[in-house]
Amino acid sequence: MNTPPSHNAPTLHLIGNAHLDPVWLWRWQEGCAEAIGTCWAAIDRLDEGEGFIFTKGEAHIYDWIERLEPTLFARIRHYIAQGRWVVVNGWWIQPDCNVPSGESVIRQALYGKRYFAQKFGVEVPTGYNVDSFGHPGTFPMLLQHTGSTSYTFMRPGPHEMDLPAELFTWASPDGSVVTAFRIQGAYNTSKRELPLPEKIDRHQQKIAESGHAFMCFYGVGNHGGAPTIENITEIEARLAKGENLKFSDPESLFNGVDKTDLPRVEGELQFHAIGCYAVASALKTLNRKAESLLEQAEAGATIVHRQLGLPYPRQQFETLWRKLLFNQFHDTLGGTSLESACLDSERDLSMVIVGAEDLLNDAVRQLDRTIARPLDPTDATFVVMNFNGTSANGLVEAEPWVDKDNVSRRVLLDEAGHSIPFQYIDPHGKTTGLQRIGFNLDVPAYGYRVLRFAVDAARGITAPGVGFGAPSDALNFATAGYALTIDPETGAIASLTNRLTGIELLAGAGHQAIVVEDNSDTWSHGTDRFGFVGVPMQLISTSTIDAGPVRTTIKLVSAHGSSSMTTMIVLPEDGNLPVELRVHLDWHERRHLLRLAYPLGAERFEYEVAGGWDARPDNGREVPGQRWVRATTPTHVVGLVNDAKYSYAALDGTLFITAVRSPVFAHHDPIALEPGAHYRYMDQGEQTFTLHLFGAPALTRKQVATAADALNKPVVTTPHVSRDGTAPHAGQWLDITTDTSAIGTLKMAEDGDDAIIRAVELDGIADAISHAGSSLPIPARGIISARLGANGLTLSDGLER
């Protein structure tokens, strides 16, 4: 046995906890039951002695207990007041940290920490995500912005990332820092893990080697359980022998260590479980849609409150955000749970989307009634609203109701009566008289424009029938903005040139669908990259769907085995606008993945992450990213944005999107799959997603982020039916400006009538946010939460303090 350390040695902090996955190899209902059982077990241990301290985070767990076990909740409150039950994390749940947006990360803290302050009167400075699958380099900034000064994590482990020490200063690009600790071994003790006596001995050796205090985590976890009587007896016996250890909590360690000489780590803490960036496509698509719609609805409701003084639906928004945040749990959004649990989450996220749509529609209708009545009630008049912090300039589609009149010739007129070029496009309904139109429009940030689809016998265009598109052998297509050639074998884009700038956007076969063998488990344990060699899908058919003064749309169908991919390529006439790739994938492969390749000839790749961006080398490693990628070549910059995908790799100048994976549900190495046995495979069937591809000699990160907003939070088109309004037929409800920063959030404060505006600086240049003569500085690569009230802009933070 190891010799006990001297009394002068740094302390070993024993962290009694019970990591509880509310969803994983069980559905949430079982997680709820185990949360109650685990917390009762912890109360039993606290009742049995004086020394034991228990640590627990995740406001959602406490909310369950408050509603379902009030007696237990009262006992927890008692021990929190005594300092023996310590709240960590402060977030609503322990989420995946790569897929949720920066706004979602802030809401984890906003709603979680408000809950703990209201129910227990405690502040929670200790960030704590012990089982999440990696952490972006912006996290110190997001943590600091929401009141956390420290961070405890476990992944990536030592085999996945070398760190100078397990206790270090972690810094974001803006200079924000937290003190971070990487857990050794595991966050729990159980029959499958290292026994506690041996675990303590190993941690004592770590103290001897490092010269600073350590944390040693113990307690039955994953399915809950809490520390056992045997655990506590072992610790008490060692204390009786004089060993320099104690019952403790993470905050005690962070408060007690000397932080002046800790090594500094900058950048992301990655990579673990790379398969989780792509798997469970439906959940990731729904998550993106839910995040986007909630932000649009909040912006709309905030404008309504400011314009009309109507109540802001604060409680409805919080309820929806809480539901979304729960479903961002790392085993849920990471896609590693049971099939039944994944289906539960799909339903939950669909509920969030429906609720956000309701609130957005409420805002749209309230704002519409402030606008002056239509000029001519016989016109099909509609309003286009933009709820983003930057102007929206691009292709818009609308289906104005014309009462099935397919005879009259029509024009599209703006608010000043000027004609807007448009073309008829494929209507969603195949009933006589439905008319869908496409046109270009520029709508100001937080603004609107009223348009008229009016009868004009002299200048108007008569609607065609509903039969758009016909098979074609054509492989070359051109508009004034772009020239496109299709590969006759694979259906890939053989060449794509912006005719306005002369830029060749793709340096080879682009948007090529490659089916690659993938025998890794659900998490893709044991690897940091997937293969690049596979079987390209083969072109089945080509069609031209529409062509006119606004755009040309080409339909490509490619296939492999029993899977097919249909891509609608929308080529705008205006070369300043992006090429749109609308993908409909019908996937039936097993233990394979689909790569989409974009040979950009790039030397540098930057990916959106929560609250900012990160650059990664093109070395073939699978990396997480969010809505946008910015790729720099020797002659130009390319932007690629999407509305559903998070898994990327870059190799030798080519960007790959891992669009779908098909492992077995909840399959964990080293369990071997047996030939002929019954298994359920993930991501089978249909899914849709859209990408925008564009380039220019110079393309700022803000421009790429604006394009991502335009795709993910598109303008809203709705009939203009008000009669009592007085506002003009075009306007801007709120004018907020920045130079290099992306404005992402507009909401009402949780505690009053101030609006909250959030922005992130993207270019590494000190910026400012301004409104009506009032302005605040934004640090380079930093984040700002500003209050907009009667006295203009004032500085706040993510907790709205």
C-alpha cells in the first residue's frame, strides 16, 4: 500500500456525486424515477453522519423533485442551507456542448441559475459538464459571461488530448478565462470502475507528482445511485488515519488552489465521440429549427411589446426553452440513446417548434395590424418581415392567395408601386390556380415591406399550370449570375463559376455524394476520422424545373443501392446571391455514412461554434461545426451555410460534410455485432436539408454569419389583412448597428421592460453596438449582452445582471 502523504501535502478533495443521465439506455420516465431515488439515497447518507458532502447539478432534476417529491425537495433545501448539499453546474442539464448554439448555452445558465437562486438562494460559480463529448474554445467566454469562474470536465481524456496539467487556466480568444480541471479515471465508482481504495491511492500519487490539490470523484453513476455506505466508510477510515483528504465539492478545490502559476490552455478541448456530430439526423435538424424559431419568435414578441405595449409571453418562452434545453442533453442530442428515447425527443422538439410557431404567428399578426391597410383590397397583398439583426437580401418565395384565378395577368409591386421582377415557380399544392412566385427582395433588419401581387393586363404575366419540370439530357446550365456543369456519371457539380466575379467556386467534383463504410459504434469510439474512399452515387436523371428572370432550378437524382439523393440546384440570376442546394435524401444503408464533398482549393477552414468560430487544419479529422464554414483560398473566400448539419472534415483543400451515419442504436464498443442478429439501424428513411454556397474576392465572417441567419431564420411572408393600422408599407421597427459583430438575439429581459440584445464580434477587432446615439464597446472576439431601456444601451451579461 502507498505511504500516506504528509500533513503538509496538498489536499485530496473527495467529491461525492451521482452522475445521472436522465435519458440514455432508458427513457426519460425511468430517468425521472432514478433522479428521485438517487437523491433520496444521498439524503440517507447525509442523515447518517456529519462529514459527508454531496454534489449535484442540473436544475431540471431539481424541478422534477420539486413537483413530484416535495418532501425530498424540502430535505434537499435543508442540506443546501447547511452547506452539505452543494449545487454545481448551474445549468438546466448537462448538454452536448458542440451542437447547441451559443444562445442555447447561455439559456442553460440563465434558466438554471435563476432557478437555483430563486429556490435555494445560492449562486453557482462552478461550471460542470463531466460527461459531455468535447468543448469549444469559446466556452471560457460563455462561462464567464454567465457567472462561472471554473469548469470541471472529463472528456476528452488523456488518450484523446494532451494537456500540460489536469488543473489549468482555460482561455477563450477574447481573453476570458476560467480555471479548469479534468477528472482522472471517471466521475463515478461502481462494480465496473476502479474500486475507491485504489482510486484514492492513485490520486494521492497524482498530488505527489503535480504538487497541487486534486479531486477524486466517487459514487454510483450514469443510472444514478449516489455514494454508498462502503464509500463513506473507506473515506472515514482514511481520515481517522490522518490522510490529507476530505469530503468536499469542486468549488472548494477551485477556491483553495493557487491560480497564479497554472499552465494556460487556449482553444477547444476536443475530440471525443466524433460520430455524435452526425448521428441522429432528425434530432439535429429539429434542434436547429427549434433554436431558430425561438429566436425569431422572441425578436417578434419583443418588437410587439416595444411597439404596442402588449405583454411579453415570458413564461411561454421559458417553458419552450426548458423543453429544448432538456433535449440538448449530451446522450440525447448526441444521438447515443435508445431508439424509443430518440423518438421521445423528436416529439418533444416538435412540440417546441409548434409552440414557437404559435408565438411567432402572434407577433406577426400583432405587427401586421399596425401597418396601414392595403391600397387595393382586390390585390393579393402580403407583408415580408425580417426578425434578424441584419438586413435580408436574397431570393424569397411566396404563394399569394388569388382565389384560384389562373387567367389574370399579374405584376409584383413594392411599397412604392415599383415593379419587382418575379417568376412563377413550382407550387407546393397541385391544384388549379395556386400560384407560387420567386423574387429578390432586400428587407431591413428588424423591418418589413408590403408587396402587392396585382392584376395588370398590360404588363402582367399569366400563371402557367402546375406541371413544372421535365426530364432532360442537359448537363450545362447558365444564368446571368452562374454557369454550372453536371458530371454525367455521378451527378456531382463538375464546375460552378460565378459569372459576375469570374470565381470558380469548386476546384473539382463538388456536392459529390460518396457512400463510405463505417463500422464504428454509435459514438465512433476509437477513431478521430472517417474514411474518404467510397462509392460515389450515380446520376439517374436530370430535369429543369423552372427558368426565368430570377432563377433557374435544376433537379438531379442520384442513387446507390437502395438509397437516393435528390438535389434541387437553384441558380440565381444575380451573382451576388448564393447558389442553393436543396437536398432530399432517402437513406437505407447500414453501417455506412454519406460524405458530401466540396473541393474548394482552400488553405484555411473556419467553422461556426457556440458563441463564435474556430479554425481547424485540413488534416482529415472529423470536427464539429454549426451553421457556417468559411474557407479561404489564395484568390478568394467561399462561404457554405446549412440548416441541419454539424459534422465536417477537411482534407487537402476539400471540405466534407458527413450528412448521415447509420450505426446500430446505442451500440457501444467493445460489444461485437453478431451476423444475422436483429438490430435497428439509425437514420433510415427520408430527410431534407439545404445548403447555400457562395464566394467573393473578400468575404467577412459577418457576411457568412448573415447568410446563415438568412437560411436558418428566413423572412416571414404573410397576408396583409389589417384595416386599422397607420404605419407605412415599409419600415424598420428597431435599428441596431455593429461593424464586425453578428447580432444574434433580441428578447425581453427576465426582470422588466428592458430589451436584451446579444452580439458576438467575429473579426478580432474591437467593435461597438449602437442604437439611437447610444453605444457600447464589444471586445475583439468577445460577446456582449446589452440592455436597451429608456436611457439607451447599458451593459449586462448572460444572466441579465
